Amino acid sequence: MNLDAPVISDEQVEILLSDLLEQYGYDFTGYSRASLKRRITRLYSLDKALSFAEFRYKVNNDSAYFKRFVEQITVNVTEMFRDPQFFKTLRDEILPKLGTYPLIRIWIAGCSTGEEAYSISIILKELNLLHKSLIYATDLNPAVLEKAGLSMFAMSQMKQYSENYILSGGIKDFSSYYTANYSLAKFDSELKSKIIFSTHNLVSDHSFNEFQLILCRNVLIYFDRELQHQVLDLFDESLEDLGYLALGTKETVDFSGISKKYKRLQGNKIWRKTT
């Protein structure tokens, strides 16, 4: 083990979290400490801060560095049509049912750089439902939303995304949805036309609409149990009766206060609100 590697103590993690809450109103106190500490230590080491005091000063007083800090400690791992079987269920079972509504309202909570939002937009277009849909894609982190709004992803990812798309039941040539622009793939503006990207903090912000489908995949695993239940209550408030809630592979509504109102779809991490 490298004895010179900088270490952030548990106490220092708490100091930073307290600063974020007081200074910026960002409440990370319900996040898993192990995950946060690992990410903060990595950034501290990466940026070779001379001391914890200097590091803390930069986070509190340098807005560009604060942006980098939030970017590094929030989790932004995503890809288009990730877990193709999940998207196949959306395509075959859920979105056609929602197609009977005059307006389909979908919330993607913790949307990161937007791959999931564009994936759903593509499916809605293929089902001829995009014209009467609204996708609210929210994230705590303004930097990732800025990136999502550009509709551009690395060309090097397109082979993987195309394979995911086909496995999820895609019916077209995936490359028909974007134009190659050097090392970037620029997706059609029509796909973005029904997506609203905006900041929303699951910890402190309230419900802002009623939805028929809410997706929050692989975000809750980074929260402690109490915060998970708080966020599930928020989703319950935001979901219409008979609406659908989709979570990540290691997440569940079981053991929460809302579990009695939800029925899990066979073999999927999707629950339907029964009342």
C-alpha cells in the first residue's frame, strides 16, 4: 500500500458534507458513506491538494471546482438501452398500455448524461407515441445535464449501443438516428424535442408533476435505507394510480412504506401501482 497516498478521514467527509449543505443546499448526508469517501479520496488524490484545508477552501469558494467536485462524487455510469431486456419490456408491454392516454408523462430521475432519455425517446418514436409524450429527465448535477442537452455521444460507443438497441427489440438501422461528426454521434433533434432536462434533487426537492412512468435505475443503491424510503415516498406521490415504477437490478420497493400499494411485474424490476 502506498503510505504517501492522501487519505480523507471520516470526520473530514462529514465536514465537507456539512459545507455542501450550508453553502450550496446540496444534501448528501443520506448517501452511502463508503461510496462517498472513496470518491472524495480519489478526487483529493487526483488533484493533489496540498492539504485538506486547501481542498475544502476550493470546494467552498471556487465555483468551477465545486462543479467538478459534484461531478466526481455523483455517479454517472450509463449507456443507451442498458439492460436491453428491460427496454424490451417497456416496448412490448408498458408503453403500448400508456399509449391509450392522451398525454404520456415520464420521469427519469438521476438521468445523468441522458442516454436513457434518448433510448426511451427512440422507442416512443418507433411506437408512434413520441408526439404525445413528455420525458422529464432530471439530475442533481447541472454539468451532466448540460452534456445531455447536446444530444452527442462518443462514436466509439455506437457499436455497443446498436447491439443493445437490437436486443431491446429495435426495428430500424440504429445509425439512422444520428449523424457522425468526427468522434461524436449527433442524435436527431426530433428525439430531444420531447425531453425536458432540468435539475432536481431527490433528497430535498418535492414532487413536481403526476407521471404514468417513473424510472430511477441504480441511484437508490448509493443512499442509506432511510433516504431510500424517503425517495420512494416521493415517487409514490408523483405516480398516478396504475402507473409504473422502474428501479435498478439491486433495488426494490419491498420493506418500504409503499410496498403494499405495488405489484411487481413478472421477472422485472418494474412495479405497478395498484391504488
